Amino acid sequence: MTASLDAVANKFFDYIICGGGTSGLTLAARLSEDPAVSVLVLEAGGENTDDPDILRPALWGSHFTNQAHSWTYQTVSVGDAVYPWFRHEGKGLGGSSGINFMCWTKPHASEIDDLEKLGNPGWNWNNYEKYLSRTEGFIVPSADVQKRNNMCFETWKMSKDGPLKVTYPGTIDEAELKIQQTLINAGLSIAPHPLSGDPTGVFFAPNTYDPITHTRSYATTAFYLPNRHRENLTVLVSASVNRVRTEMLPNGVITAVGVEFEYDGKEYVANSKKEVLLTAGAPKSPHILELSGIGRKEILNKIGVPVKVDLPGVGENAQEHVFIGVSFELRDDVEFDTVDLLRDPAAAAEHIELHASGSGIHTKGIIGFSFTPLSMLSEKSEEIYQSAKRKVEQNAGKYPPGLMEQYEIQLDRLRGRAPGCELISFPGYLSGPNPPVPGKRYLSVLVAMNHCFSRGTIHSSSSDPLKDPEFDPRYLEEEVDLDVWVEMVKFTRNLANIEPLKNMIALESNPGPEVQDEAQLRDWIKKYFCTTWHTAGSCSMLPKASGGVVDPELKVYGTNNIRVVDLSVVPLLFGAHPQATVYAIAEQAADIIKGNFVPMSGVVA
Ligand SMILES: Cc1cc2nc3c(=O)[nH]c(=O)nc-3n(C[C@H](O)[C@H](O)[C@H](O)COP(=O)(O)OP(=O)(O)OC[C@H]3O[C@@H](n4cnc5c(N)ncnc54)[C@H](O)[C@@H]3O)c2cc1C
């Protein structure tokens, strides 16, 4: 059971963790392994344990309409986009790991090594694998499942020891193999070791899935429930952190002494003896810093918060992954159960029943992936690269501190060093503008742009903690992003002409026959794309002079004992779904905080 207010208000704890999400619960479990240390987690949302809408798989996106499950952020500038309201993060224990799409992927090793290259000793692939192995609990599927799905794990380096269950969903349709074969026929190859350093190619990715109960495995089941009995771990839900309380040390550095939090409409205080750890996610961690007087002085002056540390990088360098769905209507004779069925209330009820017995749509997952460099998809890749390079060189003097170093790496990736183009097979309709036809089933290929050059900002617009920060993502501001994306969509549409997919589909629903030439394609993308909810960078781990907010020990510059430990610290977003990386960051952070971190050398050592 979570704690009562009385156990928290005005009490003292060694560590106060602000946000009980993916990283927060991981960190809490690791720090409280030492019974001599007291740990408090404050989570703004509810406990949400045993909630079937969280536990039952294949409910992708359904949480967005439920305020108990997700935060909804309106973005500031969205250009022509029609889905600005589609901006969500997880709320309640488990955070985004409780509402995410459960896909388990990892970046190319060189992209993690890039963190070290950007000035962060110890943040490299070797340490990444070491720390992620503490979370990851891979369950190898049966020999029968492997044979049926052409799976081979000999070259995959996966840990079986962690508490987070990672495996394949109970139902894998034969259609997934056909989609995979189509991609191979289109020129891609099987990725030899996609979850151990090089995801280039096609593969079936596991999910965060418990194969016994056919339910979601997430930060709550892996790190909170098994440890909630610990006497030194206190978790208070419905407690929203307003700001960090600080004092100034004689040397001009500020030190955290606790936090102020909102509970049931009133403000309370919890005191920290050692550290305050911000794990509120990329939209909210910079918000808490700014409300605490740590941030860009112009922003703090504007919202009337006294400046304690002038730290211009807070809320800057925000990066996103974005996707757009190309949907194909399936032929009626194709055997492929898709989530389209769930639009019929009677079928939806039937599949809830089926789930209880370990079958039906709710035992499916999103598993079909390919990651490639642009050169594998388009003959225009060199032209696009040269044009992006010219632009970066021309504007070199105009970029904010640190961005040029990031762009140099991004150009290298664009030329093929790491795969930024992703295609995901989604069993159902997920696209616009043409709506699904009742009774029809769809396959959508989600075309995801993972190495966006555009950068956004997330800043407080008021000193009122209950007012959400303003998120200005500046999507597609850098034209290379759209150039790359157009080529990816062209490649994807052409899959309809390649067997065996050709034989499965009746027609292309979106973008549809109205979208023919390149100008129309560009307009369609600008209108109907959507975030992939992987926001990073808003509290970047970089040297301070490069726009950094935290140092390589994740400590906020100018403070003695405030750290940020969540996806916001990643200064340059990689080409993978980020939950695995968030767990790895939290695991490494726990060792750093405990004083146990012995870095394994990486490329820069
Ligand atoms: C819809 C969706 C689908 C996704 N799909 C995938 C996927 O399939 N695979 C994948 O790898 N990744 C996926 N992701 C991304 C991944 O889940 C997240 O990047 C990751 O979980 C973020 O972890 P975090 O610890 O940074 O933040 P979160 O897990 O979001 O945790 C932040 C926590 O802080 C709490 N909080 C916020 N403000 C306050 C405050 N002021 N006081 C107290 N608590 C506060 C929040 O309620 C939340 O619980 C998805 C994300 C979303 C939203």
C-alpha cells in the first residue's frame, strides 16, 4: 500500500524522488536496497496498480482519454498539423511505462557512445549493456514459436536476470512474417543482433510482456510491487511536486533541503537529508527546475520566479521522434486479426473475455520493426545529406552553444553511421485523413523519423505549478527532417507493389489516391504526422558551456545535491524506442548516487 500524507509531510528522508514513473521507480528500488537509507517517492498521479486498462496489452492510445492514466499537453506551434492535442505522457505509478506501446528496442551502440563523445565520460555502450542487464529479464520463446517465426537468438545478447519481463506476445500472426518478407524483398536484410548494438535491418522486437498472465510488465510490476514492503521506501501518490526548497551555501552553490508538494489542494513540505532527484519526465523535470528558480534568467524573470541559478539550457534542446501512418486496407480473405475489430463493442467485449483465457487480440503486440539508414531506402540520400551539410555549415555561427557538435554527429548518422529511419508494422488502422471503413481490417506501416534535426523548447509560462509548461516542439523546422521523411514514405507506399504484401492488400487508405506528387506528399505529412511521445533533451547532460543542465553525474549545474534522472537528460536522441534506455539511465544513476559507479571504458576513454 502507498503511504499516507501523515507519513510524509514535514518528515525527513535521505532521498526524495520527484515522479514515480519509469526512472523514478527504478531508482527508488535500487536506492532502497540499502536498509540504512530512507527513500521517498512523490507521484502526481494515482497508484493505478491492478488496473486492467493498464495491464491488458493492445490498448494502444486508449489511455489518452483517461486523465488518471495520462497527461495531455497542448503544443504551442504546430504549423499545419491536425494532431497537436495528441501529446501525452504517462501519469500515475509507472509513468509512461504504464501507457506505452510496450515495444522493447535499443539504439545502435554508436549512438550511446555519442553521449560520451558529447562530453559525458562513462555514458557509453559498455556501461549501457551492463546497467540494462540489471533491469532486463528476457524470456526466450519456446522452440516451437521460434521455428514458426524464423527467430534465432544466438547472436542476441540479452539479460535474463532482471525483474522486467521482456518477451514476445502470446499471439504472433503469420501475416507479420509476410510483412517482414516483403521488406526483405524490398532490399532490406535481417538484423543480425538488433538488441545488442546494431538494429540495422528487419526483426521482430519483444515487448514488455508477462507471458504467464499476458499482461504488461512495467516499472510498477518490476520495481514497485516487489519492493513496496520495504520499511525504508515511502511512496505517496496524488502528490505533485511544486518546487525544490533550496538554501545557498557560502560558496554560492545551492543545496536542496526538501520539496514543496501539492496534495488534495494544499501545499506541504518533505525534507531531504541527502538529495532531491527529479524523475518527472522530459516535459515536467525542466518545469520543476524553473519553478525552483533554476533556469534561463529571462524565462524566470518573465514568470516572476527569483533566479537562484541562471542555467540557460533548462527546457532547451528538446527533441522528438515523430511518425506518420501509411494504412492499407486488407483483403477480406487475409487471416490477420487486427485491433480494428475492437471498434465493434460486441467484439471488444468478446476479446476481453478471450484475454482472460490467454488468447484473442489482447495477446498481440507491436513486433515488426526495421531500422535503416536513408541510403537503404532512397537514391536521394547523398543529395539530402549534402544539402543538410551545406545548411549546417552556412548556419554554424548562428546555432546555440553545443548544437553544432550535435549536428556534426547527426550528419555522420545521416550518411549511414546509425539507422534513423524506422518502419513499424501496426496491426490496425492508424493514419489520416481517410477514416476506416466499418467492418474492414487494416495494416498500417508507421513511418518513424528518429534523427530529427529540429529542436524545441519546454518552458514554464507561469509561476503556478498547476499550469502545464508550454511545449514548442518546432516540428520540421529544419527542412532535412521533411526531406528524409518524404523518401521514407515513398519507400513505404511502394511496398504495396511487392509480394507477399501485394497479395494481402485491397487498397491504400492513407495517404490515399488523392496524394500523388511530391508536393502533395509533403503537405500530407505536415498535416497528419504525430509525435511518438519520446521527448528528450530538455535537461541535457552536456558541458555547461554547451547548453548543459546536468553533468555526467546527472547533477544540476550550480547545485550541490539536485539530480535529474529521466529521458530529459539525453542530449541527442537516438534511433530507438526509449524505455530500455530510460531503465539503463536509472540503473547507472543509482550506482553513481550510491558511489558504486566504476565506469567501463568506452570509445572515448
Ligand atoms: C503513449 C506512449 C507510447 C510509448 N511507447 C513506447 C514503446 O512502445 N517503447 C518504448 O521503448 N518507449 C515508448 N514510449 C516512451 C517511454 O515509455 C518513455 O520515454 C519513458 O517511459 C519515459 O520515462 P521517464 O522516467 O523519463 O518518464 P515517465 O515514465 O513519464 O515518468 C514521469 C513521472 O513523473 C510524474 N510527474 C510528473 N510531474 C510530476 C510532479 N510535478 N510531481 C510528481 N510527479 C510528477 C508523472 O506522473 C510520471 O509518473 C512511449 C511513451 C508514450 C507516452
